[in-house]
Amino acid sequence: MTTQVLLIALSVAAGMTAPVQAAINAHLRTFLLSAYAASFISFVVGTLALAALLLARREAVPFATAFAAAPWWAWSGGIIGAFFVTVSIVAAPKLGAATMMALFVTGQMLAGLVMDHYALLGFPHVPATPMRIVGAVLLVAGVILIRGF
């Protein structure tokens, strides 16, 4: 299997986990009575899993060197992840999995188009061609069809 095919398969699999994670975390919220507490637990468990992986792989992580070298925004991924997970916990039971995911994918595609077009945050420049814009418009149409407005 080529690297490209493997990456495509892993990306689809990772995408499939998003509504599952939202459902699990939303269910946890019903026991904790807080979306924030459920998000916190989700990140603690994820942090412990990643710590175990780093230990198992015996990877050295040069935190001090990285902290000094990385730009300030490189450390914001956890905040963005916390926002994403918390919104999914709140939105999943109200919107349903398909609508929530359609909205997430649409937002991701729109941000991706802008990031590619302007080569933001290290992405290579890929112009927002008319075909790419039509693809994004079709995603918005898909949200409308899935939501059934």
C-alpha cells in the first residue's frame, strides 16, 4: 500500500472517530453534569494515552528547547482542541451526529481553502480555484440537505 493511500485511509478513519468521540463525551457529560468537566476528562485521558505512547517509544521530547524555538501560536493547538471537543459535546445531542459533522467539515473546508490560498501557518500555496470554491459551496449545500432546513 502506498503512503498516500495509507494516509487517505487513516484520515477517513480519524474522521470517523469524531462523531463517536462526540457521542462518548456527550454521554460522559450527563454523568458529570458539565460539558467543561467532560472535555477536561477527555483531555486528561488523551494526555495519559499520549504520555504512555511517548514512554513506550522512548522518545525524548526537548520541551525547553522547543518552548524557546517555537512561535507563540504553535502552542495553541490544545486550546483549539478544547474548543472543538467542548462544542461537539454541547452540539452533538442537539444537532445530531450527521448535521454536527457536516457543519464541522464545512468549517474545516472553508478554513482550509483560506489557509491554502494565503499559505498560512506553513501550508503550501494552493490557489482557491473556481473548482475548489464550487466544492466548498457543494459542502454548504450538503449541510442544508443533511439538516433538512
